[in-house]
Amino acid sequence: METVLKESMAAQQRFEIAEASQIAFARRAAGELARGLGFDETVAGELAIVVTELGTNLLKHAQHGEVLVRPLIDGARYGIEVLSIDSGPGIRDLYRCFEDGYTTAGSPGTGMGAIQRLSDELDLWSAPALGTVLRAVFWNKPATAERASGVTYGVVNLPLQTETVSGDAWSCHASADTFTVLVADGLGHGPQANVAAIEAAKVLAQDGDAPLERIMDLANDALRPTRGAAVGIARMPTFSSAMDARVVFAGIGNIAASVWTDSSHKHLVSHSGIVGHSAARRTQTFDVPYPPNALVVLHSDGLTSRWDLARYPGLSLRHPSLVAAVLYRDFARGRDDVTVFVARAAGAVA
């Protein structure tokens, strides 16, 4: 069993890229994070090159964009995920863009190839007129043993731009057969909202195998001294081949949850209330089928509810981090903390 909760790692660092000086700032911040996580100078230097190339590409091809950086944990090793996000013209030939010498902007055309060679993991989605999102991951050391495959997930968790901490938090818990995620949105913004959300996330870390009703009751008790939060908890199968697989959800407040395939989607019901205060009614769970290749999406109300993955050809088959990044890019309200969590069971096509 594994529970992921790093309070100091909950939110990404966000870097707006609209001029060259902002690339240097993002590069320095990524380097500081790498050194703090025990990266050697070689890998930290490769990370710096990739952040520089990504920022340069944002300016060159889209004029502006964002770079999001967050730490990862995988057993005893640490990683850094870099998301590059833009709303530019998109890439017409995804395969050729990695060939050295291929360029559409009059440059040497070696940037994307360098990003691919230096990154430990890389995924990309783009479409004409729909922009580009790219995910690059670096690890401070190789994996020491073959790890069992499980749910693949990605998240964007960002504070309101006028705040230094996010009023949203998330945690997830993996067991042999199921994967459980909790997303909490503390009432309001700022440090007090952050405290409430973190307290909710801690409950899953302590009782991740409990029934969802029990987890919600524990969260309600834990949040009584705080200003309270909206909380959504979803449990999905670890493997997409599970017979009669279903996603189970319990929600109080404004955490949205849904299950998406290329041909359909189903929303799960959340009751009104505030966990820790007005959540006196007995928690109810709802469930829907989990088909192969389906995505489970949870988000706070920092994201509007009027989005449709069918607008983005092929996106649902890419890494869940790219799905979360596109939803954030196109549907964030901009006046609230925002969390988007996307997961896919193992065995699905990626």
C-alpha cells in the first residue's frame, strides 16, 4: 500500500513565460528545487537545459505560455515534473518536430530533440489551433527495482494568483486492487483555507483503506476546528481489466467528479454542505461503471464545469497530467484556487 501526501509539495510552482527574463527565473527555480531533492549537478544541469528550451519554444511559437513545476515521489527517489502549456497554433507534425534540424521558426531545430534525449519521461499533446502541452520528468536516481504498475495520474494544483498557498489540497492512496483520491477545497482562500484542505487530505493518508463513508466522517471530525472544506473522494480499480469495475464517489460541497471515455461520460453526484460544519447528513456514495481506457476526473470549483474532452482529439489517451494541464489552461476561472486531478487505471492504452 502507498499513500501520497506531501504537504509542502501539494501545489505546483507556476511560471508565466512572456519574455526572455522569465525563462531565466524559471530555470533558476527549477535548479533550486532539484538541488533540494538531492539531484546531482549533471541531472540538475539537464533539467535547466530543458526548462530553457521549453521557455524558448513558448516565446518562439506561441508568444507566451506557462511552465508548471512540481516534485514527485516514487518510493525512495524524488523526481521533478515540468509541464509546458500554451494556446498557440499547435504542432502539425508531432513526429518530425523531434528530428534535429526540423524547424518552423528559422531556428537550428535541435530543441525538441534535446528535450527528448535529456528527459527521463516525455509526453506531448498538440493539435492545430488547439495549442500544445508537454510533460517532461527527471528523477534524482534510477528506480532500484521493478515497481508494480498501477494507476497513472496527473494533477494541477495552483493557488489564486494573489495568494502564496493553495486553498485546495489532494492526496491519494493505492492498495492492491483499488486507488483512492481525495480532493479538498478549503472555504475561501489563503492560509486558513490551506489548513482546512490539508487536514482533509491527511485523513486519507491515515485511513486510506476505509469505506468512503468512514473517510468522510473522519474528515468531518478533523475539520471541525478549521473553517471547513468541500471534499470529494473517489475510489477506482487499479487495473482496467477488473471484472464489473466501477468508480465509487462520495462528495460534500463543490468537488466535481466524472468518468470519461471517447464515446461517453458520466458525472457523479456531490451533496451540498461544508465538511467540518454543515455536513451533518449521512454521507452517500454513488457509483458508475469504469470501462477500459476511461479517465477519472476530479476538480475543485476553480475549474468551470462546461468542458468536454471530445474537443481535443487524442488527448484522452495521453498522460493524465496533459489532460489536467489542458483543462486548467482552457477552463480555469482565474479567480480561485484550482485543482484538477486525472487518473487512468493500469492496462489502459496510453
